[in-house]
Amino acid sequence: MNQLLVEMDGFESNDGVILMAATNRPDVLDPALLRPGRFDRRVVVNRPDVRGREEILRVHTRKIPLAEDVDLSVLARGTPGFSGADLANMVNEAALAAARQNRKAVLMYDFEVAKDKVLMGVERKSLLLSDEEKKNTAYHEAGHALVAALLPYSDPVHKVTIIPRGLALGLTMQLPTDDRHNYYKNYLDTQIAILMGGRIAEEIFLNQMSTGAGNDIERATELARKMVCEWGMSDLGPVTFGKKEEQIFLGREISQHRDYSEATAIQIDEEVRKVVSTGYATAKRILSENRETLIRIAKALIEREVLDASEIKMLVDGQELPPIKPLPAKTDDGVQQVIKPERAPAKGGERPATA
């Protein structure tokens, strides 16, 4: 819930302002609250940018002992789209992870674990998968990761895992390098192709289909319908279809009123199918041309269960992966010894790599 500071005629608190909780969609408020003269001022609070996230992290880590390898600026750049509550949750989870290992300071590793938990959900290591399900999940996620790695307008792959998290058996997580405020058509087409990559990998390499692609297909179809009906990104032209009625304060559900003919509905369905089919064809071409690379990624997932951005890049480039790094271990006295890594001086205008 965003916080809005507003002043209201005829009714004020002791400090002259009223703190009102509202959603980030002011159009779902009761129209009587928004009529002229009711509120004198509206302040919209958006999600914090990279500088705001760094300052929020600085506030929440003020009373937490941090190891020398923790860099809040790197964490801020690696958490685009996080709200203040998400950042607070991440700091809390990192502190808990360090406490479970009896460490006296929170490592950068603990923050990475906490970030993945906030982004992807809690690991369900107790859920045992059969070898067949594990192989299917590995190829499915490898399909997502490879399409995302090779298409030019996609966000960088952050992490790929076949450890069940939440309701998913595996996840491919992408993080943008910068905060996004507009989404362009080539970016949205790329997202649909990435969503189709998992199903196509199952079809090409395992000669079967599974229900694991159900959420991918649903998201791709929803995105394609928005491109056609809301954003005018189709051959139907810059026209919106469907008028939303959001009178929820009168006891009604948020619904969409159909304001177009049956013939137009048929055209909309055809355009949505065309957008999804184009993304499907793009993903199929990429995976068919890079069969060996996808097999390498899938085998590495089966062996390691988790691959980060650098490991995915090495596999795409045809390089061998280094040995698995050991996890930070606690000492007998519970004190974690941390060696501060040497950092090269930053060049002018160069951005440090994000996680």
C-alpha cells in the first residue's frame, strides 16, 4: 500500500495533514472521495529508484553488523522494482540466515540468499522429485534461460534453479540492469518468446508436453492480449478494446465491459494468436539452432541444481564450469572470518556488475 499525504477542507489532524492509505491505482477509489474540493493535494509515491534503494538499505542495516564484503550500492543495483517493504524483508532474511550459521556479521552471500528468497520464494528441499521430473524441469528451465541469453532485448538472466520454490518446480529469474518505466514492443515480444522457451525445450528434446508450461502460456497470452487491446501494438492499430468498470466500492467486482462487435472480437483473437505464435516460432528457431548449448545447460542444472548469471554465460560461450564453490562455513567459536576482496578502481561512467 502506498502512502498518500493529503490535506482536506474542514477536517485536519493536529499537524494539519491526514495520512491516508491508498492503492497505487487512484481510479479504484470511490469517486466521491476524489471530487473537486474534497482533497486539496495528492502525492503519489512510486517505488524507489537505485539511489532510494541504497538509502533504504542503509537505514535498515544501521543496527546490523555487516561483513567487509557487503556493498549496499551493488545490492541496490541488483534489486530493481523492490519496494521499501521488500528491502526490509531482504535485510531481515539475511540477518536470519547469518544467525542460523552462528555468524557475528552478515555476509554478502547471506544477502544473495535473502534476495532469492524474496524474489522466488522459499526453497522446498524436502520435496523429492523423481529423476524423470528433475530432467524435465532442467530442460524446461534451460529453454527459458537460453532464449533469454540469446535474444537482444531481454533482461539479463540472474539465476536458474530446479530446486522447488513456492508452487514452482523450477525458476528462471531475470533482473533488468536499470529501472524500467516504459516497455517497448520488441521487449514485450522477447518476453513472450522467453515464456515459450520452456514448452519448446520439452517438445524438442524430450518429445513430450507437460503441465509445467501452464503458467508460462497463461502469462504469454495475457501479455499478448494487453498488447492488442490496451497498448495498440498490433495490426488493428492504435485502438483500445474493452472499457473497465471499477466500481468496487458499490459492491461490484472489477470487470471489463465489451464495447466492440463480434467481428472485432474474432480479429482480436487472431491478433493475440499471431503475437503468441510469433514468439513461439522465435524461441523454436533459437533452441533448434543451439541444441548442444541447451543440453549443456540442462546437464549442468541436473548436476548443480542452481546456475548463476556468470555460469550461464560460460555455458553459452562453450566454456567449462569451474568446480562448485563451497558454502561459507561457521567456525568453532561461531565467528566468521571474512577477507575483504580487492576491488579495481572504478572507471569514469562504468557501472559495477550487478548480481
